[in-house]
Amino acid sequence: MSLPLSGIRVLDLTRLLPGAVCTLLLADLGADVIKIESPDGGDYARLISPTFYTLSNRNKRSAIINLKAGVDVLKKLVESADVLVESYRPGVLARLGCDYDALKAVNPRLVFCSMSGYGQAGPYAAREGHDLNYISLAGITGAMSTPQPPGGQMADVGGAYIAVAGIMAALFKREREGIGSFVDVSLFEAALPFAAYAWSEALSSGTGAGEGGLTGGLACYNIYTARDGNHIALAALEPKFWTNFCATVERTDLIPDYVLPERQRYLKVEVAQIFARRTAQEWHDLLYDAECCFSLVASPDALANDPQVAARGMAGVDDGGAWLRSPLHIDGDTVERTTAPDYGAHTRDILRAAGYTDGDIDALITAGKVQ
């Protein structure tokens, strides 16, 4: 059985998290992903976080091309490509002569996806930024009672998922109309849906930081500390879950009016005192089957040991390093995992497949176009 994207070739000009996750998802669906890396060391993730590089670049190949001198080589690869993903600031590839307009002239069927901080237009388009900037501007950190960096990269990973959705939609459109498309992905805009509920609350009831129903304002939906200092997540939003929790901890007096704003200060104190009486493991043993939306707060290093993660083969560590499986499950298909590519490991193979002879490749190396 072939994977959904078998036969689709992707040129990946991105670096770091958003682009890596995007093209990893495509690779896990069967696409042939070629990392086009610069001669200055390529993907920064190799140096910043080798473990993350390994996690996010399996099932890809690497070729080193100097876009300042070797745009003709990139255009040659574009002839047989289906998708190109890039993460430069708007205007950079135009100055190099390899933006969408230039490359669609080479291959009108090309799906060109630009991933940038703020999108290709608007007053922020040329600004620098990282995930913390995007989620802060989107109102996500401002919804917290104490604004701080969260435990994950919502804009970066959300942007990767949006990019995959856009690419898949463009490929589907290409099947019907025969031409490619330009997909404009803004990481900032990808963060906005994460703030949608808090925004709607602010508009309708004027809730402030830490006062929203899903951002710390409700006692029934919050993080608490157990006797041993470990943390617990309680998300008993619906009446049946809150009732089950209160009954299990023998505090049925807390059930009435549990979502009224004026009751929250009292309820938070009471629930905090309840959880402080036992260790996190003791609470796990008591509440796990109580149907009250209870869970422990796990540390990142425990990820691969989670029984749900293990049962579905979602993560692990082996001779190839740490790995995280794609969350997409289609007909049970799985791609055989390969290790992340060494820097430029496939340059010659990729160029040969594009029609270059070994002599041509040697000349390109001498000219500084590839490495």
C-alpha cells in the first residue's frame, strides 16, 4: 500500500521549527523531502539542538546549494518538484531571483508555500520575530494570570499545520485545474485561533488576564499542587464531571453554582486545600477512573513513557536518536523511519536525478554553486 503523498517531491528551503515540522509531516505521508541547505552550515537546528534536528528531519534528504550563486541549480530541481516550502522574510527570494513568479515560469504546476512571521503583506511583514512574539501579539500570553513563555510553541507548530493544510489544498486544486498555487502562511495568524475563545470571552464579558474560563478563571478548570509538590490538571467543566469530582473527594457541598464568578475565589481555595492532602500519585489512583477529567502534569522527559503514547507508537528513543511519529493516521499507514540526513549527504544523488552528470556536478562545486 502506498502512502498518501508517495510520488510527491518537496523542496524544503526552511530552517528551524515551523518549516521542519511542516515538511516532516509531508515526509511521514510519503513525500520525498529534499532539504536545500546553504553553504554556511545549513539548518541552524543542527547546532542549536541536535536532538531536535534528529526529531524533526527524519525521512528527508539534504543537498547544499548556494542560492546566491546557484539559482540555476534550484530552478533545475524545481522542474521536477511538486512543492517548495520556504521561510525567508518577504522579498528575500525575489532579490535572489527565485520567488514564486520566477519559479512558476519554470514549473507552472509548482505549489509554493511561504512561511513567514507575519505574512507577505501588512505593516509587520518585514519584522523579525519568534513564537513568543507571535503568541504575545495574538493575546495568548496576555490571557494568562502571569504572562510567561508557555510550555510549547503554538505559533510555530500551528503554522506548520496550517502550511500542511494549505499545501494539501493546493495539491488538490492542482489535480482539478492543472496549475500550482502560492500559499501564504503567517505564523502570527496561525496563533490567532488559539486565542479565539479568550477573545470571545473578553468581547462578551470583559474578562481580563487569568479570568477566562479556560485561562485560570474557573476552579473546575485549573492546575493544582499535590502534597508532594507535583502538579495536577483538573478540567471538570461540564456538570457531570464536576459532580463526579466533588462526590469522589466527598465534597458535594461544592457542586452548586460552581461556575458563578463570585464563587471562584472560594472554590479555588477549597480545591487547592483538597489536593494538598495527598500526593499526585495518590490522587491519580483515586481519580483516574472517576470520570472527572483529571490528569497529572507530566514533565517533558516522561513523554515516551506515557502508556497512550507507547500504545500508539508515537514517540521513542532508539539507535537513530529520539523520534516523534506524525499525529496523522490514515488507513494505518506508517512510513519506515530513516535517520535525519547528514549535512549535504545527498547532494550528488539529487543532482544526478535532476539530470546532471558527475562532471557537471564537479563544475558546479568548483563554481561555488553547490557543496
